[in-house]
Amino acid sequence: MKGYLLNQVGNSIKAARNIIIFCHIRPDGDAIGSMLALGEGLKKYGKDVIMVSSDGIPEKFQGLPGAETVEKETSQKAELSIAVDCSTRDMLGSSFEAFKKSNRTVEIDHHETRKPFADMGLVDTEASAVGEIIYLLLNELKIKIDKNIAENILTSVIVETNSFNLPSIRPFTFSMCAELLKTGVDYYSLTNSVYWSRNRVSTVITGLCLSKCRFTDKGRIAWTTVWREELEKYNAKEENIETVTGDMQAVSGVKAALFFIEKNKETIRVSMRSNGSINIGAIAREYGGGGHFNSAGCIIKNKKSHIKGLIERVESEIL
């Protein structure tokens, strides 16, 4: 992370009296944890802060400090808007209109593939999670990180790294977490609630998806699908199936896992993972999506031929 960028963003925060922080649609633990950590930190700094998640807070993150204050929308205009964990303006969904109203805008992100959309960018593609960047920014502002802020930053890292099980982990990640644990965070309870635990709906719908898992000829690609009628049958949301791609990728011999999630009659969202031997993010970009080297996603047409075509494209990369 370049120090002058931290300094510039820090100065913009110091100059603003009111700040709105936004996270992306279908928020995960990195987005929610980062937004809450920054929001709670800036409140301690004396700022008037609003936090916005247009899709609300997923159930497993609703117990995090500050989650109860998050709004789904806002009509207010702020002196400064900050977007966390968004690689494109589209990731803000309907919130982008409110985001761009501010006098100044900032994006804080770690995605390798990006389309800048703010006045300033605080971006570190080597960060394992946006929470790492928030940690450095709070230190730049000399804001003391208490137990509540630490819980949110740790949530960002735990979820984004699959509980410290991805190549994006770096020495700084562990040294930062060691400092955060000194605040008194109950790490076991936190990681169990934000990563390992599942409710009944998640267990059943995840089992259904995995029961339909198929493998290509040599078992190098695992893939499965879930249809809208199946989600509706079990009253499930997309947040209930977020572990499916990782579960398939963990199978011995699998180099890439693809999870096809029907959005509507026209489109399918694809969640993609690789074991690090192929750049799944680059393939996602070919289909208009994006993400990281080993974790990415895209949207394709809701046709069997398009599902088959994407599987074949990934297999050609493996070969």
C-alpha cells in the first residue's frame, strides 16, 4: 500500500463532516466487515456517518458491531462518499445514484480487475481482504482500534480468505490479525458465527446443490446448478448457498469449480473458483465478469449451450 494514497484519502476524511459508506450488492463478509469497521472507526473520529447496503445485512453478519445501524438506502447528500469492496460502479447497484451525489467520492478495494468510478482510489490488489486496507487507513488516521472494530476487520479477512485458506494470505495478514486479537476478541466464537456455522436452510439447500455435483472426464472440473424454483421451494436466499463453490473446489483432484445459479429465465450467475493453477479471474473477464486470480464470477445467458461452453472454456485452460 502506497503511503501517499493513505495520506490523501485520510485528508479527504478529515475535511468531511458527513460521510456515507456503501458496500456492494449481495454483500459478503469482506464487504460488510470492511464497511462496519470503517464506519465505527469514523464515528469514533467524530464524523457523522451513514452506512448503506442496498441488499441489507446477511443473517450471519447481523450480530456484528454496528450492523443494526446500516440502512438499505439514503436520500442524503454527503461531503464524502466511500465505496468498499467494489471493483465497478455496477457493484453498487441502485446505490450508485446516491454515491455519486457527494462532493467527493472514494473507492477502497483489492480486486485485480477494476473499472475505476470514483474521484480517488485506495486500492491494494495484494491485500487478502479490504479489511487489511481499512486497518491501515484507521492507523493512518490514528484511530484506536477497539474490540468492536477488530471483530469487523477480522470478519472481512476470515470470510474473504476462506478462513485463512487462500493464496492471497501474506505475512502482514497474520501480523495484523495478531494485533487485532489483543483487543480481546473471542476468535472462536467470531469465526464460528461468521464462517463455519450454517442454519437449517443453508444446510439443506447446500446439500441439494452438492448432490447434483458433476465432474468432467478426468475430474478436473466440478460443477453444479441451482434453479430459482429450488431456492423458492426451500425459501432460500443466495447467501444460503455461498459455500457451495468452495465445497466443490475442495474435492481432491479438482482444479476448478463452477456453480451456476439461475437468476431468472434469461440469465445465470456463475461463481468460479480455482486451486491457483489457472487464472479463473481472466476467464470470468472474457464473459464480462471479474474477480481475483482464483475466485471470480460472471453472468451468462440461461441456456444449456452457454453452461456447456463455459465449462469447455475452463477445461481448455486447464489443458
